[in-house]
Amino acid sequence: MRKTKAQKFVFKTLETILVIGYILFEELIWDVFAKPIYQYFKSLIALDSLRQTFQVMNRTMLLTVFIVILAITEIMGFASGFFIVNGHLFFGITIYALKIPIAAFTFWLFDLTREKLMTFRWLKISYDYIMNLIYFFTHSDIHAYIKERVIKLRSKIKQLSQQYLGGTLT
């Protein structure tokens, strides 16, 4: 099946929007906020008993706990977007900020129990599909172009920060 110019335009526009969203998420939310919290969870000795509990937990119960926590984070994401779109910017940002540690905990739990969770065929298929989509977007020409622009912009901001603010921004 041949794609028309209109179909190609729609596909490239959608791809660009998704790549920009992914880069924004990766650069702002993940690298700045969620990843440090995720690393903190991984290093907490106080979580050893919880870690052990999750590792010996029945796979169905583990999946239930994982899905409930994941659902809570997704609901918080939709709620924050809803409030932001409806003009309640502060409330929406607050909900999203509260979502970040819960999402980081969810990543920690998934990383800890990945082998057991992947025994559910539907979850493995879903996970592989999402990872393939991310691979597709991160290896596209649009991603490389936008990422290059982001790196140049970040470099320029850092240069201006050092020049005018004495390097207080990173």
C-alpha cells in the first residue's frame, strides 16, 4: 500500500509530536526529577524488608500491586492534565509533582520484579511493544534532529548562565 502525501504528512507530524513529548519527558521529568528519586529508592536500606516481600510475593499478587500503583500514577497524570487544561495550573502541577515519587517507586518495583512480572505473556508482549516503539522514536531522524537542537539550546543556556549569572544554572 502506497502512502499519499497527506498520509506521510500526518504520520511525520504525529511522529514529531511524540518525539518532542518523549524528549521533554526524558530531559525534564525523568532526568531532573524521577531518576534521582528512583536511584534513591534503589539505595534505601530501609526498603530491604519491602524488597524481600516483593521478591517472594506470589506473581499474581505482585502483578495486582504493580497495576494498582501504576494505575494511581496514571490517574494522577490525567488529573494533573485535566486541572492544568481547566486553568488550575498550581493544582495540576502539584498533583504532577506528587505523582513523580510514586512513579519512581513503580519503576523501582518493576525493575526489582521484572523477571516475575514478565511471566505474564500479555505483559511481556505489551512491554516489548512499548520498548520497540521507544526504540523506533529514539532512532528516527526526527529524534536525532530535535535532540541535536535541545543539546545546542542547553549549551547556549549554560553559556549565558555562566556569562551573566556566574554559572548558577546547569
